[in-house]
Amino acid sequence: MSKHRLSLPPSDWPEDIRARFSDAFAGSSRYQRPRLEQGLGRWLLEAGQDDLPPELITPALLERRLGHLRPEMQAAARQALQAVFPEAKVFGREARVKVESKRAALQREIDRNWHRLPIAWQEVAKPKLFFCPEGMNDGLLVEAWTPDTVQSRLQTAWAFFDFCRDRGAAEDVVPDSVRQYLNQRQKLYQAGKVSVATTHGALQRLKLLGVALFPDRNWDWLDPVIRILKKKAALQPSRNDARIVDLAELRLAALSCSEVALRHHLAVSGHKKRTSANKLARTGLAISFLVNSPIRRESLATLDLKENFDARFTRLYLSPRETKDKQRDERLLSPEVQQQLRDYIDHHRAVVAPAQETALFVGSRGKPVAPGYLSQTVGDQCEKLFGKRVTPQVIRNIIAGFIVSQAPEQASLASIVLNHASTATTETYRANGKQIQATKKLRAANDHGRTEHGVETAGSEKPGQGRGRSRLSRPVRERSKRRKRGAA
């Protein structure tokens, strides 16, 4: 009984096809060649079963013969077919992957969570959250607010009313329910699970949604507690402060990720390993963009090869709709980032991206990467490298801190580089810059005073003189030896 064949061996191929295959892949590795032979053999076997010439390549035949195969086998078969039959449009059938718009995703989320709003709020919110299919007659809030704003405020409201139902409180934004909510948040804060800033933001979003839905009601009673929370939040250190890393180390780590990914890509042949290399290269390139051109997470994830770059990939452009000041933004890419970008496009992205897909960052299934997932991979990789979860927002803070620490009088430059919409952010950076400069001056004054009095800092090779030669000024190694001698 003959064994069932899944691929036609090269010995059974037509002579002309075997010769063309050998010429095209004469330099292929011993790992790559069997994969390509199996892919082309699969096509030739099914062509023979269909009693059709192998050079007949149509979108329908490609879909029927290759559509059910594993992604890596599909890629091998298409690569071999393109080399043997260069006149055929092997990749022509692949269209750009359709990605759900923010608007459609928001509409689905609202429909799925609509029941979490109280009935009274549903009745008032329904016309204001109406999504017109043509986009010409949207509800007031859909038209006035961005999808992100609508989403964040509704998510806060859903969570608040869930809390009210669980505690048996009135399902409305009234003093009693808010008091219980704040008591619960205080316990979470004491347990280290939430910050004061998070609670302040949630209460503010809840009030803004209430004002938009019920403008006739008095919402001023929330202002005192919002002001108090805002003051307390300003006194609390940002959780991002503990995630700060050196900017130069971050830049080198990003380049190292891409170098390692390229070596893995060239050394392995399996689809799973190449997908892993693609993820590492994508993350390294994302970090490089954030360090060299600190754009926002949303803009980073939606970069398009045709819309956001020049033909030689030397410049990055952001359209007015992608910037806070609604002005076109242009960034020059460094030579290292240019090479990193070309390596990612030529090697990693080419393995997974459909032919007509123009998004820069593409996942293993050929679909553009979501902003949240890209941010997560950046944080995961930085946590492995530095032991700190450095996210895109933290990188922006690092760059702002670097600018104001070097020249606090030019803190406005940080807002230009980071494309802030409000001048209040600039003032915050200027204040931080002055604090950093004051700290440097204090340290310099202390060092100068020690020098005048003959006091050297710990670990100094120059011996101290006079009374300033204290125990703290001795090298640590010397003190350790003295303790050992004393113990003996």
C-alpha cells in the first residue's frame, strides 16, 4: 500500500521547473532548501491532481491550495512559486488587513456594557451616544468628544455603578454613594493598590460625564473633594519616577534588541522562531523611535510606510490630525534608526505582512499591532533588561527630564519635542528643571566646602587633611579591614 503523499519530491518534478528552482535557490541554506522544496512540491502535487498546468496561478487556486496550510508553509510555497514563475502575481491576492476603527470598537463596547448604566442614565445618554452609520448625524457626545474620551468616561461610570450595586448604594452620583466610593478607594490606597491621582481622575471623569448628561443638575458639590484630591495627588510621587533609566542605556538596548533579532532571523528557519525574532525587532524599533522621536503611543502604533515616511526612510512625518497642536510635524531619523528601520522592513516585517499592507508594525498574523499591545511589549522588554517597566509614557518623561536638567531655561523645548498641547505642562517641566539645577548647585557647593576644609568624599584616593578627615571620608575597603583586625 503506497504512502499518502503531501508533497511531490523534486525527483518527480518537470525538468524545466527543477532547473529553474535550482538556479533561483542555489545559495539557499541546508535548512531553507527543504522547506522551499516542500512548498513547491505541495503546489505541483495539487496541480497534477487537478489536471492543470503548474504555471496556472490564480487567486482562487492559491486560496484553495494554500489557504489551509500553516503560515510558514504558505510563505515557503509562495516564495518558491514567485522564484520559479516570476511573471505570476503570487502575492497579488493578499489585501491589506482590515482593522476595526476606534469608532466601531467603541460602539461595540458601549453596546456590550450598556446594561451597566442605570435606567435613568440610559434614557438620557441614548440620543447623545448615537452613532450615525453615515457619520453625518452623530449624537452630541460622539461628535464633541474623541473616542478615547468617551471610552474613558464611560468606563469610569460603569465601574462606579457596579460598585454601587455591589454595596447596595443608590445607583446615581449622589453624596452618599460618592462617600462610600471614596472610603473604598481610601482602603485600596492604603493597601497600595491605587494612587490618589487615579481616584482624582476617576471622580473628575464621573463629574464631567454627569454634567454632559444632566446639565440641569447641580454638580458643584463635587468640586471641594476634587480640589482636595488634586492637591494630595500633587504631593504624591509619580509611580513613573521609579521607572526612570538612563537615556543612553535605553538607546543602546533598543539597538541591541534589533541586532539580536536579526541574528536569530538569519540563523533559524522555523516560523515560530522567526515570529519571535519579529516581535523582538519590532519592540527594539519602537523603543528607538520613542527615544529619538518621542511621539505618542497612538501615533507610534499607527505609523504607515506610505504616509509617515519619505521614500528613503530618512524622515518621519506626522499629519496635523496626529499632533496636539494640529500642525504637521517632521522628524529626522538618525543613521542608526534608519538602518534599524530598513532591517525590520526587509527581514522581519516581510515574513508576516501581506503584500498590500502598509502599516509599519505588523504582528504574526499580518495584522497591524494595537497601541496597547505595542506598549505592553515595550514594557515587558524593558522589565527584562532593566528590572523596571519602562513604558512609552515613561520614555517621554525621561526625555523631558533630560532636556530640563540640561537647560531648564529652555524647558519649552521639551513641549515642542514631545508635542504637548498645554503650556501648563511646560511650566511643570521648567519647575522640575530648576529643582534639578538647584540640586546640582547644592552638591557643587558642598563639594567646594569639603575641599576648602580638607574633607574628601568617600572612596577618594587623595588623603584628607585636618579635622575634616572623618570616618565617613575613609574608603569602604579600609574601614572593612579595620573592623576585621578589631574582631581578630
